[in-house]
Amino acid sequence: MDTSTPSAVPESVDPAVARRLEAQIPPDIRRALHPQLWPVLAHQCARTPLAAGDLPPLAAARAEYADERRFWNEGGPAMAQTTEHTVRAAGRDVALRVHRPVAGVPRPPAIVFLHGGGFTVGDLDTHDRIQRMLAAHSGAAVIAVDYALAPEARYPQALHEVAEVVAALACPGSGLAARLGVDGSRLVLAGDSAGAMLAASAVLVLRDEPDRLEEAGAAPAALAAVRGLLLYYGAFGLADSASRRLFGGPWDGMGAADLAAMNELLFAEPAQADDAVLHPLAADLAGFPPAFIVAAELDPLRDDSEALAALFARAGVRVDYRRAAGMLHSFLHFGRSAESANEVLADGARFAAACLAGAERVEDTERVDGAERPDDAGVLAGGERPAGTASLHDAKGLHDAKGLEAADRPEDAEGGRTGAPNEARGGRLVTVRPAREGDGSGIARVHVAGWREAYGELLPERFYDAAELARRTDGWSRALARADMRERTWVAESGGEICGFASIGPPRDADAPADLELTSLYIRSEGYGTGVGRALLDAAIGNRACTLWVARDNPRARRFYAKAGFAPDGAQQADPDLVGLAEVRLSRPAQS
């Protein structure tokens, strides 16, 4: 968490509301909150709670939750068609809502969505905007399941309902998929919070305990139908963790007492919490479908997601893990104010679309621009297409960014040239994604560290000091406020921290043989040998023709680029920004 900025509530928040928020939220969490969340917290704090009247406490809580979520469900994508249905599952009539984003598509694949709410609140309406976002960005139908809530229906009722709905969709004999007009053989399970827990646990039921189903024989087809998972800030089996100690409180309803109260309502007997299917972290994860996992940085459940993503990767499961910086639990709801929510929903939907199309079912390879590359480095792609990992070498260092407008770029932000690739170490979980606003400080830290690691004593100390870091942080933050700069900058992220970045721009040289220049590529030393450098290179330039400048006496960096098709084109210079460092220009044609 960033602890370098003031802990006060922004001045834009009403003073009375600000005082209430300051009394609730510890200073370190206030410092770490993403600016997009302050309007959300201010709205939540200022709204008048729904009058409970004579309702019992739990009924009042459900009514208040529904009323509060109504505001956040306004707007969002419009659907071509939305229909309501029921299905018999686990001895109960379960309501379903089907969103179709496009009309006239016969039997589209489907995302089965399971809402959050601690197993005690929430329904089809409280998460409707989330459902529509997933449908709009994936092109798939979204089937939302209104599973039974506790304490009226205690564990394992909701889980068994979900597993049986999936089995019914996958089994042609049930007629459910035909009735809904979807392809039941191509499904992705998605959920937030309790819904994410249900999605992961349903796979374990189908695989390990099919006798729990009324039609156990349907389990193999159901398991085969599940092509992917979208798991947003779920609980997956940790009883304690650093994030559970550090985060959660009255500001998000996720304090230790809140979580304990949910368990008391869910489980009739405490021993039920030990059911093996509720603990994916302790399960054999080999053979699980590909997973897109999102954690909120300031969520007590954050470490559950991070651990699950790491264990999936260790088991050979394809996984794309995101830690949403400065976000709280339940942030998916707040897309009206928090663009981070819209980003991870859109990215998850695109991941689901790839799974449903079959691309993410490749077991040992990763697709890059239609070609296959050995997945030898464990780099996990974000955004719209995977980034490649063909090389076990990584480039560090940075190119000059003089092509950026001086007013908006980091001042001489990329005054170096590409440093040396290094070998060794691997197996780290890394996501490559487009840069976002808020990435400036992380990029700047990699930038300065990369210069020190690349050039050491070749450059004066002023290139590495705190003043330089502050200058680059400011410059990068201003640059990334521009949409065009974000569109041509990519970051590599591991455990929520930026560990590398790359950027492109128009060529600065009049005689450049290509209309694209790789202007930067840096990674931290802990990323050497993990394929991060090649992943960033592929994300930034794809198969396009490109030029770059590199230090002449940097043989390992030059070998790295040679493997990607680059060769000297005859241009040389002494860089005045780097005390006359000798550099050569490398170019490559478009790659087939």
C-alpha cells in the first residue's frame, strides 16, 4: 500500500461526511484507497438508510441491501433480450435470469453468474448491472442463478443448487439449455464474493463428489462443459492471513465480526465449514478449467485469491490474476464511479469469450496472434489477447522517449537504452495488461531500478536518486492521464505490483525503416528468466515492423532482440542524455 500521501479525505467530500469517514477508516487505508472510491464512499455515507419499519432484522438488512444497490445498478449496457425462468434443483424451484446481449444468435454459449452477499443477502436484481456488463463484453448469454439464502436454507443447499443447475444445462436430456436457448456444452462459471466461492466449489462437487447430485451421471458432462471460471474476490479456504488481519471494517461490512456472523448463519454446525469442497486451496487443482481471478487490494479476502492463483499456476492451470489497486471488497458494483470495476469486468468477459471459443483450453501452449508458443515461463496475459512467452531471456533497461510531447511525457523519462537480458528464476505469476491511470508511481520505480541495474556506474548517481524517482513519478503520472499514452504502454504485474513495462510510439528518426518504435522495455531483476521481457515485447508490438535503440556494448540485450527478429540497420549515435553512451539502432520487418 502507498503510505506516502496524506491520509485526509479529499476536499471534494462534504465536510460532515468526511468527518464520519475519517472516524471509520484507519489512516493507512485512507491513504491506500483509489481516488475512484472516494465518491462511492461519500455516496454510501451520505445516503439515508431504508426505514426498516416492523421488518425482522435479517429481512430489514436484505431490503436495505437491495435499496442501496438499486442506485449502482442504474445504467450500464442494454440487452437485446432478458427473460426469467425457473428450474428444479436440489429439491427447490430456482429462479434464473437470462441476459442476451445480441439478438438473433442461436444457442450462444453462456456464463453462469452467481451473486455475492455473504450467502445471506443479494438476488438477481442486486447484481444485475454486473451481469449485463459480462454479457455485453463477452457476447455470451449470462444466466444468473437466484440460489437459496441462509439461514432459511443452510449449507450445502446453495452449493447443491448451483451444481445441479450446471449439470442440468450440460445434460441435453434435461431440456434446460434448449428451453433457455443456449449451448449447454459451453459454459463459464462466474461469481463475486460468495458467488466466486460457489463457482469454485461447484467444480469440486462435479469432479470429486458427483453423488451429491440428484443425477450423479450428469456430472462428467457438466464438468466437461465448464470451460472457464471468473472468480472475483472470493473466499477459498484461508482461516487466517495478513489481509484478514489488516483489512475490513464498518466501511465495507467485512470486519472479522461480520465474517463470523455470516458463517453462523450459513452453517448449522461449525464442522460444516471444514467440508473439503469449500477449500480449493487444499484441493488437487490439476485439470481445473482456466481461471480469471480478481482480488481487491484492501479486502480481507485478498490473500485467498492470491493464493488460489498461485496454486492454479503451480498445478498447470491457466490463470489470469489481477489485484485491483486501492479497491475494497464489492467494488464490482461501483462501475458508475470506479472505472476499475468496469475494466476487470470487461477483461473477465473477454477471458470468458476466449474460453468459450476454445482458445483457453490449450493445455501446453499459449496463443499469440494466432500462432502457438511454448508456455515455458508462466507469464499470464491480460487484456484482449495473450502475450507470448517464447523466450527464457528478458530485457531490462529503457529506451529514450523523446517522441512524447515534452509537456506531457516524463521529462527525459526514458533517456536510456535497453539494458541486458538475464537468465534464471521462473515460475512467478505475472499478468501483462495495458497501462492505466494510477500506474505512474509503479512504472517510475521500475524505471529507476532498471536504469541502476542496467547501467550501474556507467551513469552518474543522479540518474538513480530519490529526486529522479519523484521526477519520473510525476512525469509518468501526467503522461498516463492521456488516453493515447495508456493505449501504447503495457505493464507486467505480479502480486499487485508492477514489475515491468514497455511502451511504443512513432519513430523519431526521419530515416526509420518502420513506422513504429519500441521506446521502452524495462523489468525488475526478480522478473529475469520468467519470460516477462518477451511477454511485454509481444504485447507492445505484436508482429509489426519496428525499430529501437540499444546500447552498443550490451551483447545480452542485443541477443534478446535478435531472437525477436531485430538486427542492426546501420544507424548509430552517442546519446547526449546518457553522457555520450554509444548506441545502435535495431530494426525488424513485419513478422509472419
